[in-house]
Amino acid sequence: MATSMAGPLEGIRVLEFGSFVAGPWAGQLLADMGADVVKIEPPAGDPWRHATSFAKNESRVFVPLNRGTRSICLDLKKDSARAALRKLIVSADGIISNNRLDTALKLGIDYESVAKINPKLVYVDITAYGSKGTMADMPGFDLIVQGYTGAVASEGKITKNGQPEVVWSSSYIDFSTGYAAANGIMAGIIGRGKTGKGQLVSTSLLANAVAMQTLRISDVEGLPAPAKTWFENERPKLIASGASYEEIQDSYQMTVRPLIYRCYYRAYKTLDGGLALGTLAVHARARLLDVFGLEDPRVTDPSYDDSTPEAIERGHELVAKFEEIFASKTTDHWFKGLRSHDIPCEPIRFIEEMVDDKQVLANDYVVDLNHHTGHKIRTTGPVLQFGGGMPELKSSPSLGQHTDEVLGDIGFSSEEIAELRNEGSAT
């Protein structure tokens, strides 16, 4: 009989020098796969511990990003702490860091320094703008990278008083970068199994923000996308004419979002709420037209030219008609009616509803954990479930909760640990 493992990465140790979102999220993903993720924190802790706090060194934003990791608190400005760090590096398989290069160099946790100690380490370096170029060591955050990479413009959201709006629902660039970093650790370890050597792996917020917009970036030589044509021809005219941000956005959105999507792949206001409609497939669109008693040659006639002025006008008319139809009935009416015809759609809900959602709970996508503060913590569960075994789910650690435990793992005696604590090198 095969022995069940506590996740496929059981026996792998990863040191996480992370803060805020991307680095810690990568660490949590690896911990969910069974890795021993040791979060090395300075005396003040990860800065994210102090935002929206509910107890000393504990916050609502730290807890859901550090589940299952162990925390050791070292003051790496002290020589004795660096000696302890050296032993940790020797014991590790990988490192995740999202520190700026000057900080990493100052603390001795840059790749060149740690590779001299343990050349088999897989080191994932997370930067804001990439490891090359003039912006290589500039600080960056999800929100400003949204602006830099065109995501804010692509979303096209504008507040009532005309201000550009960012994506608030998720720090999606940070999270995607965390996924990439976790993949980097795993791929590097697989590569080490073939070569016997570790390596430096680089990823960045910029890389992931651009990659997630690949459907917009993709271009065919000689056949420019409508958005590219707009950017090169229409945008300069609008700017020259003194057009407002709202006017530029209105023109841009009419170009970049295909008119047919404005009917079939979007959210609609209903009589009492909203509905998200996902009819990407032609057969689903045809069924929707049957339900509504409407005709749309863009769906039913493969030879139809939807670029003519008449076709565009008809397209706008259909958008208005769809909006009128959806607004006439309740969300529940449309959800049940469309689903009965196998038309993909879902009510527009609040994330707060998901914590009690039966489907979410059935799959342990939201879990309740005991926290060291005595609070019951509700947070998200693992995104991967391994049939061969999973590690025990544990809440996020307190600052330095595992300092003695981890130092003991790497050979420090209780007397030596006490000495480090007395020196202020460890807490």
C-alpha cells in the first residue's frame, strides 16, 4: 500500500523573504502543496501585519496570505543572526524574495550571496519591473503597474466625477506573480533533479501584468487589430483636439470591445440586480435569440459582413434591445429561464455571499481555522487538492512563532537559541 504524503512537496524547504502580497502568496501556495515554507521576518515583521490590524502584529490582510507557513524572526543586521541564516540557507531547497536589490544586498540575501553558501538553491526573485533595463530596481505595486501596463485604460472604468478607476476586486497582478513564483520554485527543483544545479529564476509584476493581457497584445503583421489602428490614428486626433479622458475612453471602448460582445458576453442590469451572461459559443447565442424571439445574422449567417454601417447600426440596436429585455425581469427569472435552455449565466453576487456558498464549502474553497489569537479565522482554502495527501491546514503564524523550532531544526541548541534571543538577533 502506498504511503500517503502530506502534499507532493513534502520534504522541500523554501525560505520566504516576502512582504505584502506576491511573495507571501507564493509561499502559501507552496505550503499548500506540502513544502516547509519558513517565512523569515525582521523584528518589525512583514509590513502587511500592520495594515487593518485586529491584534498586535496581526491583520486581516496578513492572515489570508500566510496560511500554513512557519515564521522565524531574525535581525539580519546582526552578525549572529546572519550566522543562523547561513545554516538556514544550507538546509533549504529554494528561496522566494520580493525585496529590492539594494535591500537584498544589504541583508546578504541576494542570489549571488546565497548561491555561494548553497549552489543547489533555486532562488526566485520577484521585482516590480523586471531584472533588466533602467527601471530594474524601481519599487512598484499592483495598482501603479495596472496603470503602467494599460490595464486601467483597458478596463475603461470611470467614476461619477470622471476619475479613472482601477481594478479593486483583487490585487490580481500581485496574485498572478505569486503563482508564477511558485511555479518557478517547482520548475527549478525539477531542473535541479536533472542537472544537480540550482539557479536564479526571475519574475515580475510587469511580466505577469503584460502576460495576462496577451489576447490584447497579440498582433498579426499586416493585419492590425482595431485597437492598434485606433491607438495609432484616432487617439492622436482626440488628444490634439483637447478631448477629455472620458471622451477618449468612450472612443477607445467602442473600438476595443467588439460590438457582438456587448450583446452576448457581458453583465446586464435586471429588474432587481444584475446577471452575468457568458454566451461565447455560437450555439448558446442562437438559443438566447430563440428565447428572446430575436434575429441576429452575425450569429446565424456565417457569410454576414458585420463591418458595414448598416450592420453596425443593427448591432447597436440589438445592444439596446438586450438591455431593455434584461431590465424588464428579475435576476432569478432570467437565471432560471436561461439555465433551463442551457445558456451560461450567473447572478451578480457579492463576495461576502461566497463564504456560505454550498458549492464553495463542498470543495473547501473557504475554510475555518483556529488562530493563535483565539479567534476563529475564515479564509480561503487550497486551490489545488492532491488525492495522494494534503498537509494539515493551519492558520497564519504569529511573528516569530517558530523561531525556536526552526533554529532547532538546523542544529541550534536551546542555549544557543537563548543567546541569540539575548543578543536581540532572534525574537
